[in-house]
Amino acid sequence: MAKKINYGLKFRSFRDKTLYEKLSESERSFIKELSYRYKFTFQEFRHLVQAARDLEMWGEQPLQVWWQNKFPQGTQTKRSMITALKNHLDNLKNCEKVYNPAPAFRPIQHKANKIISSRGDKKIWGMCPVASDKTVCCQLRTIDAVENCIYACSYCTIQTFYTDKIIIEQDVYKKLMQIEIERDRFYHFGTGQSSDSLALGNRDGILDAHCAFARKYPNIMLEFKSKSKNIEFFLTNDIPKNVVCSWSLNTPTIIKHEEHFTASLEERLISARRLADKGIKVAFHFHPLVYYKGWSEDYPEIVHTLLNSFTPEEVLFVSFGSVTLIKPVIQKIRDVGNPTKILQMNFASDPHGKLTYTDEIKIIMFKRLYEAFLPWKEKVFIYLCMEKASIWQSTFGFVYQNNDEFERDFGTYTMCKING
């Protein structure tokens, strides 16, 4: 005689391995009732829980409402209902997501609200984490004098790396001066990989130390990358000419819904304009480009503003990149559960195993933006970040043969502008 399986025990074990307890009470009750009725396997149960969580974050019709409308009689087979749910989610992921024009959700307080200074043996510089021959790569070197960020961008990888503290390295100057630099070659150093470059200003002398490093080595280009409007240090100090301040730009829709606590688009552009007026070179990153209803008009509109607000001589470079997520970030986003549509996309793996848009969507977006920049085509260095050769070829009509060639071309172009 076959042993009767106690589904209650199975259900309790399923529950503890998913985000079930983080769902609303009504969704939990509904999923529990379905699970007992149809004896879901763990994979089926997890699929329902994840679907409920995603639909809630995306601001879509709740799982319970959708299910009861789709299957009012409840006579379909379990398999057909699970398949229908999968198709529903795929349809939402494959279309341009629609952001609600109503006021966006805003976290009450960001977790990283305590700033401390630290001294230790930690190395603060290295190669870009995704530098490799798998993509066409500029071979950026990073400086990480600050860990964690005061901003709360929904898609950011930083949120999975650190605790609830922002840590500033106290020995920044000493450690920067220990970096071995060959005087006869070009280096591109970037800050802003582990925190926002400008958000904390010159706290603990970190900007003083970076500028001293740039001043000592005129063959490097030192980039401060930001979503901040905190530029007072650069307005009130003598800045080495091989320093460039860059802004990550996005549309007002994405800034409002996905880039919490950051400066507005207008504030970022005003900050860039003020530094350009002082003679400091600026640059812009359209990263991440987000595929949503209205993107094809909104992003080119930003480009139009740039073309009318800056001269090509003031801008060192422009880069494009798409939403790219690592699995721990996806897990973190679902665990926190804040309203966001950033996961409402059809994931494809990139050469580094990260999850991003399909090549087709990327090429459509990159080409649309590149066409908007045509007046600057021969005057500003424009490139793709973390993309493979085939996407470069489809976007620009050419591709570098190797990363050393890309780095040399990038260095020659930008340093001529800096020293010209």
C-alpha cells in the first residue's frame, strides 16, 4: 500500500524556501489554497510566488485577481493554468513596460545612512570588474576609495556588496601614490564603481587626494562618474586638466521611478554645464538604457538637449549601455519588494553570464541613440560599454579588433582634446 504523503509538511517546507511570507496576506491565502487543491510541486509553487511578487512590484493586476478572471470555473488542468501564467508574464516582459504617470514610489529612508572612516590594508584600485576579451572593452581601471552609496537606484549592483554603512578610506592619498604608473602610456582611471563619485563631496579629503594623483601623472585620464549635483569642490578649486566629470543620464521617467534620491536630469545637466563653463571636461553615460513605452522619444530628447547645451570640444566621450543585472541583485530586488519595473524584461545572458536585454532590443536602442548623436559623430568619442563585437558592428558599422586597439584609440582621441 502506497504511503500517503502529508502535503501540509511539503507546503511548509516550500514556504520557507521562497518569498511566500513577504507576500500580502490575501495573496498568501490564495496561493496556499491553490497549492493544497492542485498539490503543486516545489517548482510550481515557487513559480506562483515569484509571479505574485513580480506582479506586485510591477504595479500589475495581482496574481489572485488575474487568476480568478482567467479561470473563473477552475476546471482547467494544473499544467494548462501554469502555462497560461507563464505566457502572461512573458507577454508583460516582452513589451515596452509602461510606467504610471502618477507620483512614483520613493523609499522613506535609504539603508546606507551612516558614514564612517576606515584605515586598513584594502587595495583601492584594480581593473574594471567586467574587463575581459569576451566583450569590446576600454580596459578601464577603477579606484574605490568609498564603499556603498547614498542613492537607491533599483538596478544597482552595489546594493548586494556592502552593509548598511558607507565606508571612506582614510589613506586614499597614500594608496593612490603607491600605484605604479608608466609615464609613456595612457591610463583611464574611473571612480564611481563602488559609490557615487561626487555625492560626498571632498569629505575626508578624498577629492583632494584624487586630484593630486591626476596632477602627478598627466598621462592618465581620471574620471569622476556621478548622478549628483554636488560640484562645489570643482567650482572652488584648481582642477587638473586631465580630470573629467561624467554624468550617468536617464530620462525623467526612469529617474523618478528607478533612481531614488539622485539629482534630477535637469540638475545633472546644469552641473555639467557649470563645470564646462569653468573649462573642466565633461562626459555622459546613457547607462542603463531602459526599454519602456516612450523610450524612443525620451532618450533622443536628452541627446537634443546635449547638442544644444554643449559644444563637442567640451565633451570628451559618450557611452551607451543597457540594463545588466547579476543574479544576487535580482534576488535582492525581489526580497526588498519595492515598486519597480526593472525586472519586467525578457532576460538574456551576456558573455559574462549577467542578465540583460536580448541583442535585438539592444541594437534597436543603441542605433536609435547613435542616430540622434550624428552631429557629433566625428567630434566626440562614442562607444558601447560591456557589449560584444557583433553588437558594435550592428550599431556603428565597425568594431575594434582587440581591446588594446580600443584603449589606444580612446586614449589618443581623449588626450588630444585634453591637451589641445
